[in-house]
Amino acid sequence: MNKTAFSKADILLPKNIDEKWPVIACDQYTSEPEYWEDVRRITENSPTTFDFILPECYLSDDNSERIERINASMQESLNNNTFKELKNSAVYVERTQSDGKIRKGIIGKINLDDYDYLPGSDAEIRATEKTVVSRIPPRVEIRKNAPLEFPHIMLLIDDPENTVFDDLINNKGNLQSLYSIDLMKNGGHIDGYLIDDVIFEKIENALSALKEKNNGFLFCVGDGNHSLATAKECHKQNPNEKNKYALVEVVNIHDTALEFEPIYRIVFDTDPEKCINDFIRCCGGEYNGADAQKFTVVTKTYQKQISVKPLSKLPVGTLQTFLDGYTDNIDYIHGVESLKKLAQKDNAVGFLFEGMKKEELFEAVNIDGSLPRKTFSMGNADDKRFYLEGRKII
């Protein structure tokens, strides 16, 4: 019996892997279709995970044609014997980020029975942000008939002593190399190693000890909250032995390469000055007390700082409280420069603010249940997880 929700998986890798195979998470560059058009150009006529995903910038009311094409591409890759399958395996990955730092992760599967996205849950795996139930059905449509999963889900553990990764790091030289490739479009580099049975048992024991220490709470969903919720819903609707699990990457929140970045907000199709003033009024007017929260607002013609009284513990919560009842024309942006670029559009206003510290995450989730939607991003946009390993789910 497994000691935690995390275990080895039957992992798929392409027999021939190069930098055109992995592409960045589908929820990136949602307002920059030019990024994805460049990916299309780079990967044209090459085996690539781009054929298996639906970038969110292309989401529409009717995605059926794209989804059919995705499922057909997955099936074709199986028919063409594209993959080698690593039976009952786990992979150690080292991601060299765009800043040169190396982020470490372990890829395996989790049992979806041990995951719950509802606030206040006491499950072993918990969501970090409020899950928007209306966002799940469109994702279910993409996943429900797919023969494969290629996830960007990242689970965090709170392991200040690094007990889970110590043996991996110290024995990396003895592990079998699976791949070593550059990632496209400033994505850095990634190395993958097959974890042997002896080291994986130590990983299991370390995870089990962390779970016991934290009264059963082991994992926070650091990235892919809605993807994991979708996986659970698909299993609920049509259960089978394969889709009761989901492939994930486990990362220590104390990894020095892992940095939390705020996810900023931009409002489109609005009168920027009115939007800014309405936000200030919602918070009770301009406020400069000791507990004031500061925001930098960016428009096509100016950039300035405003200061308001908190409506929530975090600045992002204060802003989201206002936006939730104000407009649906919002996008969630990773990176200061990306936001400033988008704010140059007519009738747009961007909001920059200070983010939460990563050391606050587990306590916040344990106490408050969940954070406001899209509170933080782990690293900048280019360093988000790329699709690389896969697994059969039908």
C-alpha cells in the first residue's frame, strides 16, 4: 500500500526527443497569440506536444474542431509508435531557468481520491486558489476523450530540511539520463533522470514523514489547479483504473530557484480613469495608513501609484474583490513587462502590486482554505512548466 498519494507511474517519453517536443503550459501568454503562432512555426512538421494541447488564447465558444484534432494527434502518436513507456517509474528533473538557477522536481502520479479543491478541505492534496467551477466544463471537453495526458501540474511540499530531494541530489551521477535538451523561446534547459528503486523508497519515506508531521496535509497545488480539478471531474464522470490518477511534478517550496511572482491584472474595454477611480471608491477612498496597500496603475498615457485601505489580507485579494463585481473583461498576466506592453492598448488599464511570500503559502491554505484566484505564479512566464512526460489515461 502506498504511504502517500504520490507513487510511480507508467511514463511516456518520445523515442526521439529534441527542443521542439516540449512546449510551455497552455495557460501562458493568453493575450499574446503571437507567442503561440511562433510556437506553431517552430514545431511545424515535427513531433511536438503542441499538437496535444489547446492554448487558452485560442479558447472559444466552440472548441470541438480543435479538440478532435488534439485527440486524433494523440492517437496517431500511439499508432506510430512515437513513445517508449517507462513502466512503474519516476523521473527526477532539473530545470535550468532563464535566470540560470536550477529548479528540482520529481515526476510521478497522484491518486485523485486524495485531492480536494473545496476550501476548508482536510485532504492530503489541497488547492491553493479558489477553483472557479465554471472553468472546469470546457477543460473536461478537452480531456474526457483524450487517450493521453501531458500535464503542467506542479505540487509543492513544505520541506525546509530538503529530506525528499537529498538522496536524489547526492546520487544524481548514478542515475540513468533520459534526456538533456534546451527549451524553446527562452525556456532554459531541462535534464531528466530515471529514479532507481532504492532512492524512490527513501523519497516515499520522507514524504510519509512530512505528511505525518503536518497532520495529513502534504501537497499544495502550486500550478495547474484547474487542470487537476478537471482530471478529478473526468474520473468522476467516467471512472477507469488509469484516469483515477494524474501525472504531476513535485517541487519543494524551499527550493532556492523557486520564486513566487504576483499574477497581475489588466482590464480591457474600459475607461481607464473611471476604472481606477471606481477601485479607489470601492476601498473607501485614497488611504495612506500604516496598513495601506499600494498599486501601480498603468495605462497607454501614464503610470502612477495609488494607495488604498485593505479589503483583504493580500493586495491581490483587495483588487479581486473589486474586479469580481465590476467587469468580466479581465486577463491575468505573468510579468511586469508583459503587463506594461498590454496596457498600451486603447481602453486598457493594468494593475501591479506586491505579491505574497512563498513561506506564507502552506499556513495560508491550512488556515484560510484557499487564496484568491491566480494569486501567484511560480517564477516568470518563461520558466513555467513545459509539457514533456505523458501517460495513458484510457
